[in-house]
Amino acid sequence: SLASLLRDGGDGTGLAAVRFAKAALARARGADASKKRAAEAEATEAQRIADATNKVDVPAAARDLRAFLGDVQRDVVVVQDFSRGPIKNRDEGVSALRTLAPLLREARVVVLYSTWAYDNALTRADDDLRDTTAMARGLQEGYEEYARALQAAGVETIAIAPVGAAFELVREADEARWRSLFARDGYHPSPAGTYLAARVIHLTISTALRDKGGAEIAWHEDDGPADLADAARRACEARV
């Protein structure tokens, strides 16, 4: 979750994930070198980024994330909470985003990845998440509150990627088709669900950058499902 990513003490799963990603990146960079050389390079790079990070006025809890991001140019930052976070732990999510705001203000666009309600015929979700319509509505409301919190914290351009709304459009039209968007666990997306999410995120980012005077990012023609591309388009247009 966003909250665990920034939780003090370094024992949260979010910080552990950041450390794991750092290690994986270092291993990838040093794949053709000796272990000693890779370790030395990692230590040097980590120190360089840490020195630069500590000169910047951001909350201490956000510094590990900044160190991971390093000097990458952040035209677009996509933020997603734990799938139940905007419903179950909304206040924690808002607090985490306020902490992240000094970093997020550096991006041209911050995209909030508004996720989907589970296929509860398959999941073992909490009883209060079993109503798919209510869960979808709760997630949407949560991400809208996250957007307001970031705006109040001075983040200039925020766009919500309505992936969950696109899933709901598919469900309203054809429940069997909607179920095809999920993997076997009912939580994670199938290839079809991933395609739908990708179309929504692409449209959201492309539109936000275009509105800021940038070049529109084209989606190269493919043979993906036309009905899902249409659901993505309609979900994004509904947010305009």
C-alpha cells in the first residue's frame, strides 16, 4: 500500500519492495561483471544518489523512494494503491500522498491508477467488498479523494486513469466477458484485462500530456479486442 511504502522503520512491505528493486537493478547492471565489481558499483551508485537526495528538501520517509528513482526524468508518474486501500485504508493513503507530494510536484503529470472491483465469485474477499458495484464505487471515490489531496498539496496536473470504470462498462454489457478480464484468482487481470488497463492508461497519459502542450502519444495499431478498446475510450471520455 502507499502507507506501507512510506512507513517509518523500514520494515514495511513497500520499503522492502523498493530495496528488492534496487538490488535487482544492480544485479542487472552488473550481470556481465564479477560479483565484487557489481557490489562496488552498486555501493558507489547508492552513495551518489543518497548524497544528492539528502540535499533536497523532502520528507525523510520519502527519501528511499527518491533514491530509487534517482535522476530519471519524471514526465509522468503513475501511482496505484493496494487494491483495497482506497476503501479500507483511505486516510492512510491520503497521508502517504501528502508525504509524497514534494516528489510528485516534480512530474509534469501524476496519474492515479484507479483499479477494478474483484470478481467475487472467485475471491475470498472481505464481506464488505463482496458487492462488486459497491466496491467499484468505493474505489472510484477513494481515488477521487486522493486526487483532491494531491491538488491541495500543490500537485499541479493530476489525471485519474479510470481502469475500474472501464471494467464496469464491460460488466454492464456482458458479465461473461467481464469475467474473462480476470485471472483464475478473481483479483488479478488476465491478458484481456491487462490489455484493457493498458488502453486506459495510454489514453489517460496521452490526453494529459496533449493538454499540457505536448505531442500526443500514438497507440500503434494492433489486433487487440475492439470491444475492450471501445470500453477504454468510453471510460476515459466519461471523465472529461
